Amino acid sequence: MNLQKVSFKNKDGQDLVGRLELPANRHPHNFAIFAHCFTCTKNLTAVRNISKALTANGFGVLRFDFTGLGESEGDFADTNFSGNVDDLVAAADYLEKNYKAPSLLVGHSLGGTAVIFAAGRINSIKALATIGAPSNPVHIKHLLKSGIPEIEETGKAVVNLSGRDFTIKKQFLDDLQHQPLAQILGKLRKPILILHSPQDGTVEVKNAEEIYRAAHHPKSFVSLDGADHLLSNKRDSFYAGELISGWAKRYLTLDTEKQEEPKTKHQVVASLDHDDGFSTQMKVGNHFMTADEPIDVGGNDFGPSPYELVSAGLSACTAMTVQMYAKRKGWKIDNIEVHTSYSRSHAIDCKECDLDSAKIDTFKREIKLTADLDEKQKNRILQIADKCPVHKTLHNETQVITTLIA
């Protein structure tokens, strides 16, 4: 993944700061903008994970801090919901001028409500997705219960949200009262995906139902069963990102044929940023994917481990080689399953098996055939399996020549 710090101006000339994430080949097929939740920032874990999932599927993603939050300039107390919508429009203008106009909007919580309003003002948007979004911006008032009387009386109050103090002014509440979401959705003619957890204790799932009813087709709803409002479980946020990616591609133009290939003579590119742990974005041939390590060794388990990828190559090559041979022989194999795992273990007929140094890299491969074959044919299949190209590569002496690219 390629991560860039970017900044652009809001309507009042203040700098909004964001991160632009690009896929491994640096040429996304579409650009998306992510709108974070109320008082959150672009660096919320869920925001980062969803962005990574989109990037792994070839999207470029701009996530930024709304005015007065995170690294962006401005005073949060002087902002309102309408200002968030204006910030999204400014982000779209930035992408259009410097990269390519965005085609997808993704919003979390109040950011989800904001993208609905912004979608009607950004002509390039072809689809939008909301996550745990309130069906009416005024819903946010319930988070401010302790401060509303003071706000109404004095014009402002300090409220504590998620352990942080924020000054909220009366103009913020007044602005919320004049946002007719149902009317906006009634006019919007763009595909929408609504994601919501039935267990969301902050924004009840009935909000998703209200958005769905007000929206025009094509519209889709997916239940994020078991997730909390902030998608604090990494599996939930990554799952949401994968869902959005797969759904959105149906409505977007994937200009993959016109994309430039990475400037490399190799078939695979792996890219890992400093803050991403082991979650490695990859372009394998013409396909995007994520590699990772298991959670118990410090990874996020967002994708297969390096050795699982090697095992996958052996399994796939074995299945292809066997089917190719069987078809040439006129043998019908309805299905072949190749189960492979990697470990370090003692070699067969090892003379010094009591020594750890005697252990070697071992791939255990089991083959299951669904076919009407006699014993002679089955034995021949086992011989052919050992002749698959990847198997031969693993057995042959190999070399890895490594150089630095200037």
C-alpha cells in the first residue's frame, strides 16, 4: 500500500489534512472518500481497516479529518453538520483536480449521514455506502443529553464524548434540525449499501430500516451481526471493507485495461507501511490481495501468511497438473482436493532425528479424488502430483538474488 499525507482547503480556506492510500501498483481503478464518525478522526482503527480492504481491492481511498478534528485546522465548536458535508465536497474537488474524481463515498455513523447529503452535490459519485448511520442527523442530540439544557440556555456547553471534552454550540443543534434526510434520499438516484449491526447500542438498527425505506433502488442492506458501533473488532471492520468493495464494483467502471503496470519486471509486488503491522498489500499478477500473519504472532490475520501462500501455490499447481494429465488420458476426475500444510520436521529416514538441526522444511500434502479410477490409475496420479512445476521447484536447488531499487 502507498500512503501519502495530503491537505486541501475547506470552504473557509482552512487546511484539512488526510491520508491518501493507493494500491500496490499506485493506479486505482476508482477513488473513494471515507467520512469518519462524529468527533472521531481519520485514524480510527475501523476507518483504517476498511480503507485497507478497499485498497487491497484496487481502490484509492482518501480519509481525512473534518474541520476542527485531528490534524485539520479550525475550531470544532464552530462547526456543524452542514460543514461536514461541505468538507466532503472539498475533498472530492481535491481528488478531481489532483488525481481523478471520486466515484464512491463511504461514511461511518454521522459520516454516513453526511455522505448521503454529499452524494447529491458530487456529480462523479456513482455509489455510496453507510455504516451504522443515523436516519436523521438530529439523532446525534441523544449523545449530548447532559449538555443540551446548558446549550439551549447559554448558547454552548462542554460535553464529554468517548472520554474527550468538546465544546458544542447552539448553532450545531439548530443546523441538525434543518436536515431533511428523507427528502434528500427521495431525490437521490444512486446505488446505496446500508451496513448496520443489530447490536449497535449507539445508533439503533431501526435507523438502517428508515434509510432503506426512504432510498430508491438499487439499494442493499447487510447486517453486521455481532459488531459494535465503532467496529472495534478488526474482523468486523475488514469484513465491512470487503463487502463494500465487492458491492461497489457492480456499479463502477473498472478501467483496469488502461492502468499502467507497476514499474517492475516481476510478477508480484508487496508493499508494507510502517504502521500496518504485518498486513501487506500485494499485487499478484493482475490480482490484488492482502498477506498477513496470524493474530497470535502479532498480525491481524487479514490474509494468508507467507508460508500459506507457498502452500497455496503447491496445492493449486498440483490440482492443475493432475487434472491436465487426467484429461489428456481421458480419465474423468470430477473433483480433486489438495490439502497442504507447512512445518519444520524431521526428514524421512533421518539418522540424527534427535537433533533440532536435522529438521527440514516440510510440506505435507494430501490428495482427495472424486473419480472412478482403479488402483493403478490412482498410483499414477500420485506420481504425476510429484511432477507439478511448483513441487519440482521446491525440490530443486534455488537461488534468490536481491538488489535495492534506486
